[in-house]
Amino acid sequence: MNDASIAVTGLGLVTAAGIGAEASWAGVCSGVSTAAHAPALAGLPVDIACTVPDFSANKLVGRRSSLSHDRFVQLAIVAAREAVADAGLDPDTWDGARVGVVVGCGLGGVSTWEQQHRKLMETGATSVSALLIPMLVPNMVAGHLAMDLKATGPNFVTATACASGATAIGTALSLLRDDVCDVVITGGAEAGVSPLIVTGFAQMGALSRRLDDPGAASRPFDVDRDGFVVGEGSGILVLEREADARARGAKVRAKVAGYGASADAFHMTQPDPEGRGVKQATRMAMTAAGVGPDDVDHVNAHGTSTPLNDQTEAAVLRDLLGHRAAVTSTKGVVGHTLGAAGAIEAALTVLTIENSTVPPTANLANQDPKVELDIVTGAPRAQRTEVALSNSFGFGGQNAVLVFTSA
Amino acid sequence: MTSPMYDTLVDLLVTRFEVDRAEISPEVTFEDLDMDSLFLVELLVVIQTETGVEISEDTASPRDTIGHAAEAIAAQVLEATAAKSS
């Protein structure tokens, strides 16, 4: 069963570009960045972010959600319900014991943590919420999806920083191929637009300082890029063995054909300048998918808009794939959603394949001459895409590469 | 027949726990309002902060009515105030 073909039968998205896959896809294809000044960050050295607009948790998730779920869980619940409905599956009738949940998350409930820490300091221990711990632990996102979807199979969170969502999807493949599950709800969720987290990234020098023009701040592969913009959101995929999916008459949206993972073992936060770990993961994923360099039509790059990442990633892609693949970074529009990024980009890669359309990289006015790749910019490009890579790299040197193929 | 503590409790449920005022009556249980034991602990934390009186964790359970809980909390507040003034 180890080489069973794995189908994507449903997907859900909540991003700064919109709530729902349709709104998110339209926003990403518009090529217009969602970065803006964020009220939660007012007065801080970096006060811009890509936040999900008009997200009413009590309306979208349910009664008292704002009291019992941190935002990263709320975003995931909305994305997961969309994905399951899209797959034509019904939690009231499925065999929940055969449904697994694997979700990537880099941070957990950081906003709750910060609010409650403030209470502890300002008004004392007795004012700290009894719901603090269940709201902040990162694994709670998988726990809540289990409760919401009556999914009692294996249930856990993967944490590989900004690769977490891709690691989750890659890990989900094993649960299906080993016949532990028939369905896996997988993806990522993150809500890191909090004063402490954004300031922490700012102190590292990782964030764009283009505060006078937030819409132009996230500009992957542009020569004037100066860092990323923190985003938030969730992307969830429903995966099944292709044979099962076809047997039940489900729509196969795309296939997850390969997964590669590696560690740089080089530096806490800097990518290995030689890109050895990234190359290793990419080769592993392509070998698993049985595809060669000339087969790859498209890459949804990690493309964070930091000087170092984009240059190193571009060099690796150039080295491994040449100039043929149409490359894009959707972080120009939705920002860097950290632990959710790999999953959101995986879902967008599926949509790219399905729609034969590669979304543009926002704000790419002057391509960095060191980036010798065919980067899609300006407008979406109509292009048949049969094989696509989705790259995700995390602080800690953790790399995850997924290969998607058309149905 | 309602008490000042009952009115306080209702206000807290509405303002801090997003309960619809129309759903609340002295005979309604916390369970009826989808409030489990964790929410109840949280409610007691809030009351403690508001009144400055330590309320024991077993003062109310999800199956108790709002009216009963209000009485039990009021009794503890009264006891604490009496202890302070004696």
C-alpha cells in the first residue's frame, strides 16, 4: 500500500485575501497585497500585517467561540468545515475512527498567552483565565477539529516553524498509505499577528520596514525586498487514497504525488547558502513523485520576501529545474502566515493546477538579477500545469517540499 | 424572586460570556447554556475578581440552575464579609 496514489478531494482556505477558497483564490490572482497597518500592532516599530478581514468567530464558528478558541483554532475550524463539505463528506455518517487530523502550527495561541500574561502582571494571579491553557497549547487545533468533525483517528500537530503546514500534509500521506486512516484532514493554521510575536520577528530583522507603504512591503524576488510581512490564516486539505475517492464518486481535485523533508543542520534562522537541505528535500519529493526537472511546470515558492531566503531558494530552483517552471510566491498577497503557509500554499497550488492559472507575485517591479527564474508577475498567467512543487522552509533549518500533480 | 447576586450573575453571563439575556432565567442550568465545567471555573474566576472574595471551585456545577448558583455564591460572599467585619 506504500505507493498508493493520494487524492486531494476537498480544500478550505481562510486568508487575508478572504474567507473561503473562492475569495482567497480571487484575491491571490488579483496580485494586490493585503498588507496594511494593523490596529493590534499600533505604536510598535513594525505595525503592518496581513489579517483576515471581517472574521466574526461567533458567527462563523459558533456560540462562545471567542471565549474558548484562540484565533488560530477559529481559522482552522472554518477552513476545515469548508474542506470537508467540498469533499462531499459528512461527519455525521463517516466512520470517525478512520478519519485522522494532522495540522501544522508554529506558534499556538499566542494572543491568548499575551493577554493573560498582561492580566497576571496587572491584576494578579486570580484574574488569569481558567481557559488559558486549553486556548494556547498548539495541539488544541487538532483536538478541536476532532470534536467539530467527529474524527477520532490519529490526531496531532506538527511544528516545523514556517514549514509546519507542509510537514503536516507530508505526514498525512503515511497515515493513508499505511492504511491507518481512510481520510485525513490536514493543513495548517496560525494567528501570529500579536504585539509580542511581530515585535520578535522585527527584532530579528526579518520583517519589512516599508511602513509608509504597507501594500508594497511584501515583494518576493524583487530587488528592493527588505523582509516579510506577518500574515494569518488556515489552509485545510481533505486527503484520501485515490482508489477510495474514485470508488465513492468523489471529485479528485489533484494528487499529492510526493513529499520530501530535510534539515539544514546549519544555523538557527539563516538558510544554508549552498541550499543543500532544500536540494535534498526537493530531490526526495521529486523522486517520490517519479518526476524529473523537465516535468515541473510550476513552483509555488516559499518566497518570503527576505533578501536571504529568496536568493537562496532561487539559486536552488535554478540549479535543479533550470528556467522552465513558472514560479510564483503568493506571500506577496497574503503575507507570511508562518505555520499555516505551507498548507495555504498547497491549497493554492491545487487551485493553480485545476484552473490552469498561475497567480502573479505581487509587487515584483524589478526582479532581482540574482533570481534567474521565470517569475509570474503583473497578471495571472494562463498555463496548463500538470506537475507543481510547493516549497516551505522553517527556522530551525527544516525543509518540506510537496509535489502535486493534476487529477 | 431574584436577588442582587442573581442580577450580577446575569449581567456577567451577558457581558463576559456572550449569553443572550433572553435565554437566562433562575431555572435555567449552565448546561442549558452550553457552559461546561471549564466555563464555570472561569465564571467563578470572574466573580472572584469582581467581588474580591475567594469562591470555592465546587460552589456550582454545570447541572445547577443560575438561581441556585447565585444563592450559593451570595452565601459565600456574605460569609466572607462577616468574617472580615468580626
